[in-house]
Amino acid sequence: MHVEGTPTSTTPSAEQSAAVAEQVVARTLDLLRGTGRTVLGLTGPPAAGKSTLARLLADEINRREGPDTAAHLPLDGFHLSNVQLDRLGLRPRKGAPETFDAHGYLALLQRVASDRFHDIYAPDFDRTLDEPVAARHLIRPSTRLVITEGNYLAAPTSPWTDARALLRELWYVEADESTRDARLLARHTAGGQEQAAARRRIDGNDRPNAAYVTATRAACDRVVHAGEFASFG
């Protein structure tokens, strides 16, 4: 992993990767200082590694600061169901901004920012079912850091801009296109699509979505290059 502005070689050593990973953890710990609950956002194009980074950061913070200090809240849990996508004629555009319950995401994020007295349940997306599932993630009253991630957290339109206002910082997770393409192909074929259909989905839907997200990169507070997430721990 490389934080923008940090020198890197084409193939960083294990020591370099561990050092940069530690910088990312240190900055995350800094966000915990003070009172109240902090929400950290991660954005970036499809298959950049946002969910992986969110999980690993949360696990590392919980290892250092104690259980339930950090929690994960994925935007993907707010995908519209396939029934709703079919009703709207949007199934071929699944993953585009209009295929999310953006107002529902904003409402939950507002509750996360203000409610410190109750357990808060957050949905997730099940790639085997190809559907959102309720209440997979739990945010405890004691949780001080919520890491939320998704493609459109830096989008310049409402209600995404209202969600952005609730984030302490927003980081852009970057990976090269060939890496993302391979991950997307593996993801879609693992979900049961034939390779040719998966390729059409990538070229006709994932690439336009990625282009939209890439245009929001400059609006983020920090760029993290996702190379060696395993450096954590």
C-alpha cells in the first residue's frame, strides 16, 4: 500500500509496505482522538480494494484499541434489490449511482453520527445471492470509528454531498486498471456468469461507473494505493 506523496518503487519491499501500512493505521488512530464518534470514508472505482481495506483497518484498530472500537459500514448494502432494479429497468446498470438507495444510506449515516445509545445494524451485499442482506454489520454504542466505503462517496450531487459532510475524512483507494479488471472478471464469473457475459458487463457497465468515480478523485483528502493490504497485522 502506498500513501500518495510517499516514495515508492515498482515493487516495494516487505519493509516498505509494512512502514506505509503503519502510516495508514497511525493516521486512522489519530482520527479517534477527542470525543464522539468519527466516520472515515473510503471511495474509489469498482474492485479497487475498498472493502478489503475497510475490513483490515477495522480489524487492526480493534486489535490495538479493543473490541468494537471500529466498525464497517458498506454502501453496497444499499444496492436496490433485483426486484426493484427489474421494476425500474435498471438491472443492466447495477452498480451505477441510480441503482443505490442513496437516501437510505444517508439516513443510516446520520443515525451513526448522532446515536450513541443504541446498537445500529447495517446491511451488506451478498455476492453469492447477488442481493443486499439486512443487519450483517453491527455498530455498538461504544464504537468510536465507523469506516464506510463505496463508489460514490465523493460524487458531487445530492444526497451524496450530504453524506460526504458527515465524514471526518474521505480517502480515495486506487488500483491499476488491469488489477481491477482481473478482480471484476473473477467476481462476475464466481457469481455464475459466463466469461463472455462477464466481459460485456465490465466493458458496458463497470468501466463507465469507474470513469465516473475516477473523476471525483481530486475531491478526496488522501489517496491510498492498494498494493499490500496484507501488511496489516
